Amino acid sequence: MGVITKKIKGTEDVLPKQSYRWQFVEDVMRKEAQVYGFKEIRTPVFEHTELFQRGVGQTTDVVQKEMYTFDTKGGESVTLRPEGTAGAARAVLEHSLENDGLPIKASYFVSCYRYEKPQAGRLREFHQFGVEEYGTQSPIADAEIICVAKSIFDRLGIKQLRLELNSIGCPECRSEYHKALREYFGSHKEELCETCNSRLEKNPMRILDCKSPICSKIAENAPKITDYLCDECKEHFAQVQKYLDVAGVEYIVNPTIVRGLDYYTKTVFEFVTDFIGAQGTVCGGGRYDGLIEELGGKHLPSLGFAMGIERLLMLMDKQGIEIPKPSSCDLYVATMGDKAKEKAFSLIKSVRDCGLIAETDVVGRGLRPQMKYADKIGAKFSIVLGDNEIEQNSAEVKNMTTGEKTTLALDETFADKFSVLQLTENEAFKI
Ligand code: ATP
Ligand code: MG
């Protein structure tokens, strides 16, 4: 019989033999966020559509074309989150977190949903880790969140990841810049792709981000935002760079970076690699001073970043970074006969209670296949329990690597003694 259906296009399963890779990077992210003072926030996977749609101002592909939006049975329009920032901001407002003191520092792990064309590094369900910081104008905060991302990449051993930095200014300096862009791109109107033509009036900065070779060629000579920044934005950008220098974080100023969502102001940045093909942006972020007001709150300048976990794992794989495989079995207890089965079950319970991984046969295999299975799962030690062992109330614990055997009593001291034994052996290995 065939499986009645397969997974949805653009989604991926993480299988038990691969999940340790996810857990490893997630642990590093969680730890680093903690070190920098961020506490985890968890928000729902779906939200009222207006949280993402916010009036008519949204011009990005994510909001216009890629959202999974549907009506519920109750007639409400809901959307599967395409990103984590909006939900976190909503929760901050809804729970008046500003009353707990500023800044508010939150980190998150989210699954995201975007109706994109699936390809390497581009999925319809993908996962992000991110941080959000609310209630600070200070360029120190911009440098601080960049340091979080950088520390995570460093701890994971990732190499050759460029930090590209830009400032896209505030609404004031941007209106001058938009004028200059409209003028420049307007003179190339016939050559621009259809999408960019539609961007010309509403959001000409997005043309800078167009992937079409003709548009990106034209964009190369477009006016640069850095020449249009107002004094305040210019100073802010200089300070961000100063604090990155203080922290020893290297960056390249790239005036063509614009982010995929509309709410950014001032600082924007990306961590980019050439190792994983066209979808080389592993992390993107920046400042969004107007977002909280856009959602109906007071002025609460904020900033954050999100990194794609699938792309990060792909990059680690491409760079040959080994992720330590956790032990999958410390002790395998093989059995012959019903009495042995009972004894084995009580032994593994006591070993598991000590926090070690113990297994016994649960599929009814004979002795040889049990030992084969113990080998397959990489058991570090094994015991064979038969009538003799039960009678003598002791058994030989075999070190599966060295073949060395140690006799242990099968009584209430077993688990403790086994713990010591495996610890000593592990230590011996390290030397
Ligand atoms: P891109 O330019 O690659 O489409 P984006 O600007 O849409 O990225 P963000 O919305 O800033 O990306 O999301 C942050 C990160 O999430 C990206 O840098 C990337 O690592 C990851 N990401 C975004 N979209 C996808 C996707 N469809 N599949 C897998 N990862 C994604
Ligand atoms: Mg995108």
C-alpha cells in the first residue's frame, strides 16, 4: 500500500537521525541570546491578517504575494506568520511590556510560511531564530544585536561570512532619496522589468534589490542612499560603525542593501555567504523605529534580526563543519528468556534514572540480532542476560570498543556502579 499523501511542496521533515544538528545550533543560539540579555518570547503561528497587511502601505512581495491567508469557519481572515517580528511586536504592545522597563529584549524561534517558488535555500515552511530589542534609539543597540548574530556564527565555526551594512535613513531623508531614484530609474523605464516598473512610484528602493540581471546592472549606477542621509541619520550610522569597531566586528558598507520588509529605518544589515548559491543571505536585520507606532502603539524605536536555520545548516554542511553527534546508547541489555527480560527492564529503568541512555530488546529479536542492533545504534557497553546471570545475580558489562569486561552485581547498586564505570572509561578515552 502506498502512503496516502506526501509532504507539501516546499516543506521539509527533520528526521530523528538529523535532529541533533538542529538541537546543536538552537542550543548555541539560545545560549548566546541569554548571554546578551535576551529572553525568549513565543507567539502563535497565526495572527489576524491585518497585523501583517497594515493598511495599504505594504509594497513588499512577502506581504503582497507570499502570505498564506485564509478565512476561518468564523469568517475571520487569518495569516500564517511569514516572519517573527510582527507577532513579537504585537505581543509587546498587547501586554504593555514597556512597563517592565526599557529596553525590552526578546529572542524567538519561529516557523515561517511564505508562498515562494521552492528551490535550494528557499522553502515554503522555514525556520528562523531572531532577536528583537525595543525602546532604544542608541547605536549601541544596533551594534549589540549585530554582535549577537556574529557571536553565534563564530561559536558555530562558520567562516567567510560577510557582514554587509547600510543605513536607509529615516522617512525624511528617504523622501529626497526616493525623488532622486525615481528620476534615475525613470530615465531607464523601458529597460526595467515589469515588477520594477510598478515599484517606481510606490517604492523605488526595492528596485535596488531586483534579482533580474538588467535591473541590477542599471541599479549599479543609481544614486546611493548614503549621499542622502540627514545629519542625524548620518551620525547614527557613523556611531554604529564605531561600536562595531570597538567590538572588533568586521563589516563592509554596502549602500545597495534594502531589506525585504517595509518597516526598516536607519541601520540595515545582512550576513552573506557565497557558499550556498544564490540564496546566500543567512541573516538579515536592522532598525524599525516606526513599527510599533504603525501597530497602534506609542513611539518605541526598535530593532532586530532574523536568521534562517535551514540556510545556516546548509552553510555548515558546505563548509564541512562537524556537529558533535550525541551518544545514542550508553548500555544495551540483551536478553534470553522471560526472567532476563524482566530483570533487564528493571536494570534499564535504574540506569535511565541516572540520566544515562539504556536500551533493551522491545521487538522480540534473538540474541545475535540483538547484539547486531546494539552495534548498529553504537552502544558503548552491553550486557547479555540469560538464566546463568539471573541465578548468579551478576553479569559481565562489556566495553564495546575495547572488548574489556567488568563483572557487576545485578542488584540496587548496579546503576551507580555502571555510572562510575562508563565515566572512567570515557575519561580514559579522552586521554
Ligand atoms: P531573501 O532575500 O533571501 O528572500 P528575505 O529578505 O526575504 O530573504 P527575511 O525576511 O529578512 O529574508 O528573513 C531572514 C532570513 O530568513 C533570511 O536571511 C533567510 O536566511 C531566511 N529566509 C527567508 N526566506 C526564506 C525561505 N523562503 N526559505 C528559507 N529561508 C528563508
Ligand atoms: Mg524573500
